[in-house]
Amino acid sequence: MIEIIAIIIVFIFFLAGLFGTLFPGMPGPPLIWAGMLVYGFIAGFQDLGAFFLFAQAALALLVMGVDYLFSALGSKVFGGSKAALWGAALGLLIGLFFFPYGLLLGPFLGAAVAELLVRSKSDQVFRSGVGATLGFWGALPIKLALEAIMIVWFIARIL
């Protein structure tokens, strides 16, 4: 019975983690990893060894790194500054309050406004916004694939 409760709790963490990846504002990968840790505390760590937990933590860090890398590359490829990258992230967070359009427009507007504060060339402002937005959303399939690997590996360990 305790193992069933642990599985229910871990899947709540998994769902919250995936939600956090789809709609930034929640730390998706750390929530997925924390769910595994909570499972270990409730059901016991006999199925989850130290290597497994460290490898899962590394995967969670990799997912977060992919997010920042793609945003930076998208902005850089389109000629944006670091301010555009931070503006895109802030724009996405603010955009959450204007769901669903804010998720699409937030990164673009955030990067564009930040770039406008640093530079005054309007063509560069637009390009930076587009680059940061494409990078931010281009990372999504990779992040979801890595998180799916984390979850499937966990399920394979406990079955």
C-alpha cells in the first residue's frame, strides 16, 4: 500500500515537472528528480541506487542547460545581446500571466525591449526578439525528450 502511495506522489511530481517545462515558471527538471527522491524516502531506496540518483540529477541539470543554451544561441545567431536573452526569459515569466498569448509574445517582447535599452537600431531589436524566441521554444522538444528518458528510466527501475 505504501508503494502505491509513493507512486501516486511521484507521478504528481512528474506532472508538475512536465507542466513546468511546458509553461516555465516552475522548475520542471528538478521537480521530476525530486519526485524520484521522495519515492525513495517513502518506498525505500532499494530500487534506486546512488548512481541512478546522481545520473538523474545530471540529466535534470542537462535539461536546464539546454534551455539556456538554446536561448543564448538563438539570440546570438540573430545578433542579439545578453540583454536580449535575459529579456526573453523575463518576458516569458511575465507572459505566463497572459496565457496563452503571453507565452508566444512574452519572449519576443522581452528580448526586443531589452535590446532596445542596449541598442537603438530597430532592425536589430526585431531580430533579437525573433532569435531569442526561436531559441527558447526550439529547446522544448529536446527538453521534453530528456525528461521522458528520466521518467521512463525511473519506471523501469521500480517495476
